[in-house]
Amino acid sequence: MSSELETYKPILERIRWDQNGLVPVIAQDAVSGTVLMFAWMNHEALAKTIELKRAVYFSRSRKKLWFKGEESGHVQHVKSLRMDCDQDVLLLQVEQVGGIACHTGRNSCFFEAYDWQAHTWFVDAPVLKNPDDIYDTK
Amino acid sequence: MSSELETYKPILERIRWDQNGLVPVIAQDAVSGTVLMFAWMNHEALAKTIELKRAVYFSRSRKKLWFKGEESGHVQHVKSLRMDCDQDVLLLQVEQVGGIACHTGRNSCFFEAYDWQAHTWFVDAPVLKNPDDIYDTK
């Protein structure tokens, strides 16, 4: 067990991790209240998040730690960390550097809304930065 | 297939349901921006939510539809329904009747915060209504 895990053991032990050792995490803009994204953490990701006060998630597809903003610079400085009544969901309130949480170049990942008249989904949030300019795709 | 499911089929088909046929849902107060709770929906719960414009979740523990507020009266009127960039998480923006989303009688389920100095969790939100007065426990 790494030293961070040892340090934060009493904190981590309160959380009811799922059968894969993960917990769902909601990231919210600490100032505007906008829900920015949803991701997962394992023990190590949460310990790193607390240690660095920067969001570190666990990528289920890549099966490794995901230091949010490592490539794009769009890191999330953690302002508060909250836990729900079942101790199985976390809420991070963050300062979103660059104002862009989504890999599409938008502020929030939740950029599609349901149209109650037309019964369709529609995009209602602008692309603030071209994704090609966010990630080095060479 | 029930008639609601047929009606909302094109909407439901855009969503990437997990291996259990569920999608995670974040409920947020449409006015204050407070993240109220986190739950799950299956196809039927989402179709009912759209039809009634009231939050209907799927209870994983009881394995049935959960008409939020059915017992307590603390229903959630849906103001908007949003989907994330991976089409695998939903965000409901709601009017929370009674101002109480949590079964503990609090506004939000996220009532425990992490104390960065003491390395402990602490409760920082008041109980607005005694749970005994919310649910008929006779």
C-alpha cells in the first residue's frame, strides 16, 4: 500500500466502494454550480485527488489513473469534496481551468438536452475551443 | 413493450445503457444548482419520468420502479433532462417539492464534507424535517 493510501485510510474506509472497487464521482463547478462531468475513482485516484487537491479519476476504459487535464491543461482544482448519505457517491466542487471540462471543447459534458415537444435530443451548449487545439493529435 | 416505451424508443435508443440496462442519473435543483442526489434509471423509469415530468428512478436494492416522493410527498418536478457526451449519464434538473431530496430530511444527500485539515468527514447541512415525520413508520 502506498503512503497516500495509508494516510487517507480512515477517509477511504467510510466509502462504500462497488464490487469493482470504484465509486461514482460528480464534478460540479464550485462557482456557477454547473454539473461538469461524471467519472469514477478507485482508492488510489481518491487518495491522489486529496493529496494534490486536483481531480484524479480512474479510467474504466484504459484501466488506469486519469490525471484530469494532464494533456489539455484543463485541470480541476478541488474546492470541496462531498459524500452522499449512502456513502457510495462523491461530489467534487472544482475550479475548472480554462472553463472546459468536456473533451468536445465545451464547458460541461451535459450539452445535450431533451426537447419535450419534438421528443428529440438537441445540443444547446457552444464549443468553446476546437478539440484539435486541445489535444495534440499528431 | 408498453406504449410509453414505444413512444420514447428513439430517445431511449440514444442512451448507452450499462450491462444491467441501467443509466446513472444526477438530480440537481433547477434553481439553486445544488446537486440533490444520485440514482439509476432503467428504460421504463426514464419513459415514466418523461411521461409524468416527475422523477421516477429504478431502485437497485428493491429491483423495482421508485416513484420519487410517492410516500414522502417530496416529488421532483422535472424542468430539464440532459445527457452527457458519452450518452451514458443523465442529468435531471428538478423542482424539489418540500426542499427535501434526502431520506434523512435534508435538502441534499451530499451533506458530508471532507475536512482538509482534520482529514475527517463532517456533516454540514441541517435536518429540515424529522425522517419520522416524513415516512409513515407505523
